[in-house]
Amino acid sequence: MSDTPQTPLPAPPFSLGSRLIYAAMALLVGTTQGLGINIVTANLPAIQGSLGATPTEGAWLLAAYYATSISLSALLVKFRFQFGLHLFADLGLMLFIVVTAAHLFADDLRSAVALRAAQGVAAAPLTSLAIVYMMNAWPESRRPTAVAFGMACSQIGVPLARVISPDLLQIGDWHGLYLLELGLAIICLAGVNLFRLPPAPRIMKFEWGDALSFALFAPGLGLLAVALSMGRYVWWTEAPWIGVCLALSLPLIGAAIIVELHRQRPLLDLRWLSSGEMIRLFIAIILFRIALSEQTVGAVGMLQTLGVQNEQLATLYWIELAAMLAGFTWIGLTLKPARPLTPLMFALLLIIAAAWTDAHATNLTRPAQLYVTQGMMAFAGAFFLPPAMLYGVSQAMARSQAHFVSFVMLFSAGQNLGGLIGSAFLGTFVTMREKFHSNQLTQGLTLADPQVAARVRQLAGAYAHTLSDARLRNAEGLALLQQQATREAYVLAYNDAFLLIAALATLTLVWILVLRLRIYVWRRRQARTAAQAA
């Protein structure tokens, strides 16, 4: 393995036509990958209904996907370097097509979960393939723009999946979702063979030690992903197997680390990954992903609790999509590799403002009241990913391709774990706060209170033409009042979650400001020392 810096990607072509084709291919491949997981996330209630599954059982569809996809990044990058881009693209897309087609024949939960696990493996190569195509669409001097746009191609699948889902469900239930995905995958396979990427250098080789390291890392990260995905559904203290998963994942990951530290040519350079700058980058990725869960878990969850359906959210998702594309365009054209912290601080300011505003929601809040704030969140999400990735890639490629593989694993794990931690953390927090507010609201509800009794009679009046028994009508009225109290408790709980996200983003901003101040002081000292030496 070479210890000198190597460029992992070929120089971009100079033909304008080739660049446009490569950009279109990046958009096609990235959108196909992005729709893979997000279509299921956006339509989980409909899918689990067609499979005859409960919400807890349906959550296994997401857990299975993340369990297999979270640990594949480093192995796939090394495969690409050893066997070439062409084989990498062809095998990845063919596997994706086979797995997607198999979804059309899955009519029970077990087969669906197994296929989602296989989909996690099949979809993993597509993200890097989209970025490679986009990087070939831009000249070397615009590499930051290429990275930003390449990542945008995969990220637009988040709002796009929710926009197109209602029509697809009407076409063919949950199988209709996969008909589109299958068609896109077939077009991708034809496209990558018609418009081949320039060949990349092949210098890295697999070793037997890689298999041992992966055999420890994969189940360790997979069990951790399952625990984080399912914990809030089965509840952390009620399902003993959650503790078993966590208890097994940590020793497996620890054993993999020990093996890697004693290898001459490790799969991951853990000594570099454990350096201060890489640990700070990893923490920043996770914190940002937790903060951005305000959009996917917080706002959407609150609106669904208030009875808003996907069809009514279409305009909101279009606004999020437009804001995300605007954010990626802006950061792609203005990003400076030497100053990666500036856009991160701007993104945090947007997140703080949006989360603080959303924290004033009521039971009358509807999508129209969230257009501005959720657009801000989508714009901020676009500002976070490219600077973090570009900074890590520049640090890695200044050393060697081995460091590049290590960074890809760090970035991918941080993205996936951050998303899972954010969903688990925010979902658990909302559940706990709902119980607290529900207790506060219902402990004062007694029929001895004239206002409560009048409200119960008013609600019971809806059953005056269907129930002749006054006691049954009062019982129904009391049940409706309890439902309203629960809805109010959930709104208050989500408001608390939004405030928590605003506080977390504020602390992250302060931390980044301190880091930037330390960098500034260090540079001043270096300049002063150099001046004195001269």
C-alpha cells in the first residue's frame, strides 16, 4: 500500500457535453439511492398496514436497513480501488435491481424485513457513485462545488419521497413504491454502461485481516443500529433484548479496534481517527444530525399527531426540497476549504431560530405555519454536509488512500449513527415529556368541576342521535376529552423537544466558536514566532 498521497478520483473531463452527462448521471443515481430508504420511512404506516404488521413490527423495516448499511462504507471504497469503478458500479446496481424487484413479491413481514436488510447492502455503493460522477462533471478547481452537488443528489430523496408517495400508493399499494425505484435502477444501470467514468488507479488490495476486522465491526455496528432503531418502540427498559444488543455490540466493536490497532496495514487507521481533529469532526457530525432530526422526527411527528396526512404535507415538502437545493447551490459556489467552520456556524444559527420558533406550536398549528422554519432547517442541512466532508477528505488525501478509506468510514458511521441517535433521542424525549404533560393535564380533570362537566356534555352531544343511554354518551364524551388532553400533551412535548434542539444547537455553536477562537490564537502565535525568528 502506497504511503504517498494519491488522488482517489480521475481528473474531470474537459468536454462540456461530458460534464453535463456526468452531472445528470449523478442526479439519477443519487435520487435512486435517496428514494430507497426514504420512501419506506415516509410511508411506514401504509406499508405496515399492507403487511398486517403493528407499528413496532413495522419499525423493523428501518432497523434492518440501517443494520446492514452502516458498516459497509470502508469495504466498498476499498473494493472500488482494487477492482475499478466499472465493476463497482455494475455489481452495485445489479444487486440493487435484484433486491428492489424482489420487494414486488414480498407479502409478509419476515420477507420484507429480510429484503430491507439486503437493500441496505445494495444501496450503499450508490451514494459514492453519485459523488464520483458529480466530481467528474466539474473541473479540479471546483472540487468543493462537486462535493456539495454530489451529496445533494442523494439528499433530495428525503423530501422527494414524501412528495411522490401518495400517488405511488394509489397506483399499486406499497408495491407501487418499488415499481418507480426499480425503473430508476434499470435506467441507472444502462446509464453507467453508456457513459463510463474514466478509469481510476488500482493500488489497494484486500487482506485476510480485513475480513476479520469487518466480521467484528459489522455485527457490532449492526446490533447498535438495531438497538437505537427499536429502543423507543419497544421501550428501553421493557425489552431485555435491547440491553443484550448493546452489551454485545460494545465488545465486538472493541475487539475490532484492538485487531485494527495491531495490524501493519489496517482497514481503518484508528490512530488517525482518534486524533483530536477527527474526534471533533465526528462529534460535530453527530450533533448536527441530532439537531436536524427536528425536521424529520419533530415537525413531521407533531403534524402527524395532529392528524395531518402526507397529501396535506405536499406543499411543505416542496418548500423543503427547494430550500435544500438552494442551500446546496449556495454552499457549492461559496465554500472555501480553508474556512469550513463559517458555514457550520451559519447553519447552526438557522437551526436555533427555526427550532425556537417551532417551540411555540399549538394544536391549531398546520403545515402553513411551518413553511418558513422548515425551509430554514432544510437550508441549514445543506450547509452542514459539504464543509464537513470536504474538510475530512482534504485532511485524508494529504496523507494517503488508506486515510481516505478511514475517513469515509468515519463520515458514513457518523451520518448514520447521528441520524439514529437523533431519532432515538428525540422520540424518547417526546414520549417521556408527553407522559409528564398528560399527567399534569388530566390530574385536574374531574366531573366535579363544572367546566369539565360542561365540556363532557358538549362532547357527548355528538352521540345524541346514535346513543340513547346517557351514561354511555357521557363515557364517550369523557373519552373524547381524554383524547384532546393527550393531543395537547403531545403538542407540549414536541414544543419541549424543539426547545431542547435549540439549546443543543446553541451549545454546539458556542463550542465551534471556541474552536475557531483557539485556531485564531494559534495562528497569531505562529505568525508572531515566525516574525521573531526572521
